[in-house]
Amino acid sequence: MMRARNLNLGVALLALIGVACSSAPPVRYFTLVPVVGGESTVAPASQPFQFELLPVAVPAQVDQPQLVVRQGGQGVAVLQGERWIAPLGDEVRGALSADLARDFHAQDVSSLPAQGKATVRIKVDVRRFDSVPASYAYIDAAWSVRPLKGGDALACTSRITETVGEGYDALVLGHQQAIARLAGQIGAVAGALANGRSASCPGA
């Protein structure tokens, strides 16, 4: 009798665990990397170039698997059910690399030997990555471009805001668009320096 009672209790506990697990909301994953073959946002560079894109630094506050959004003046929320498919720094780097390749016909040769074309090294440090649902996506980045075959590096700062609509899909799209704009600013400088021309920071 005792064995049957214990067996029934175990079955009941397993059933309760199953119900709890099935009722948990599904986790959604997002990426900043644009779709292959997406529409270019800038005019292509007249002379393609190669680039080495170093790992991208992001603020510790948002360097989480979950999306971190602002709430009010000082509050933030970590969204357990809304997550990045890869570490945020890797996502930003992947998006920048894809945008540079698409918009400037450039080639990312990071960790590869150069293939004879002009090559530059790009360093990006994202200092702010703010997400405000139904309001805006904001990126503040310090970045530099240095020709690998001699020449001085140019260091610049970009502050980019994109208005976003309702929902987290719109928020992530806003960050994709902000990164595309950042890639456009970096690519314009990189293309010039790689091919021996002078360049200045955006807005300078």
C-alpha cells in the first residue's frame, strides 16, 4: 500500500512539473546581423578595400544574453524571454562586418592573410547601447581606422539614434539600422584611408 501511495505521489509531482514547464513562455532569440542580400544604405566605394575588424567592446550593463531595456529615468529591465542569439559584442561585430561588405564591397580579412588589396584595421568601442521600447535605439561608439601599410590612424566618435515603434522586433530593427549608419560612417573613412586619400570624421 505504501509503495503504491509513493508511486502515485511521484506521478503527481511529475505531472505538476510538466504543467509548469509547458506553461512557461517561449524564449525568443534576436540577431543584429542583417539578412544576406539586403538593400544597401550608401553608395558603394569606388575602390573596394579589405579590413580587419577587431572584437567589439560593449558596455557591461548590456553585455547580457537577455535584452536589457531602459524604464523611466533610472530603471532597467532584463528581459528573460527576449535574448540575443550570440554575445552582444559578437552580434555588433557581425552586423558591422556584414554592412561594410554589403555597402562598400569590402572584404573582412580578420585572421586571414591580406590578398593584395589595400587593408585597414578597424577598432570599435561601443560606449552606450540604449534600448527604449516604443521610443528609440541609441548607440554611442568610439572608433578608429588605421591603414596597415603606413599612414596615421583616424579616431572618431559616432552618436546615432533611431526612432522605433512598438514591440521588441522594432527595437532590434532600430539597432540594426543604427549599426548600418555607423558602418556607413566607418566605411567612408576606411575606403579613403585604404586607398591613400585623406579623410575626416563624420560631421567634422
